[in-house]
Amino acid sequence: MAIETSAPALISGVLSVAAYVPYTVSTLRGRTVPQRASWFIWGLLSVIAFASVLHSGGTRGLVFTGAQMVGTNTVFLLSLWRGTGSIARRSDATVLGFSGLGLLLWWWTDNAAWAMALAIAVGSAGGSLTIAKAVSRPRSEMLTPWVLQWLAAGFGVASILGASAMEAAYPLYLFLLYSGIAGATAIGRVRRLRRERTP
């Protein structure tokens, strides 16, 4: 299977790497504090998404999806050392349960869409944790990497125009997710500045 390397696909991959490098460095320095549960969910989702697209024969989104898979799981591993929150909670068992159900339905029906749909639904719930943290603790998140991720997802969407719904689902989901996180981080910083300026 030949992976499509169109200009949007390559740009999406480069931007993804460009976003994860400063985020990783900032995490190692203790300036950025990843939410462990969110990154656990996103790491699991990225593996399922990559496997689903690969299984379905998709080639347009593999560069972007592969870059996301490597990046999210790298940050998750770092979050175990430098992050906040717990992954040993009942909600995490629910995440694993839904992901397992999706994989079971994939195996039973030979339709990877089940795994992708359930993984995205759970991933959206995980994203809400980071969005809430970005608003309440804006300094725990860097804004630039999320803006770069938003741009990467945008090019990821452009790279799969005309592709199947299966291949389009993950980049579209990430485009919306990164829009929410970048927006929440910006809102949190504006609110913090206003509080600091209020006598």
C-alpha cells in the first residue's frame, strides 16, 4: 500500500511534529502539565484510528494520523512523570470498555467504523478534561502548539477531501477538538489577565 504524500498531507505531518516538539520540551521543563486521562484517551484513540484507516485501505490520511499517533503516545508517557490527574479511575475503565467494545464489533462485523466511532465518542469526552483545565489553569497549557495542531488538522482534512467517511472522521474530529482547546486556552489567558489587572 502506497501512502499518499500530497502537499496537504506532508504539511499536516510537518505541522504535527512542529507542534509536539515544543509541547514535549515544555513538559520536560515542567512548564506544561498534561492532563493524564486526556492523553491516555487520545493515545488509545490514535492507535485505533491509525489501525482503522490502514485496515480500510485508506492512504490519504496516514501521514497525519501516524504523526498524531506517535505524538499523542509520547506525551502520554511523559504525562505519567510530569502530568496531572489520575488514569486509575472508574472513568478510565469506561474508556477501555468502550474501546474494547469497538474493537470487538470491528472483529465481529469486519467493519472498522465501529471502532472509530466509539473511539471518537470517548475521545471527545477526554478532550473536555483538557478544555476545562485550559480555562481554569491557562498557564498549564502552551497556546502555540495547540494552534499548530489546529493548522495541522486543517491540512489533514484538506488531504482527505473526497476520501471515505472512515478516513475523514479522525482529522475532522481533531480539527474540532484542537479548535476547542486552543480557544479555551486563549479564553483562560484573557480572563487571567483581566483578574490580574483588576485592582
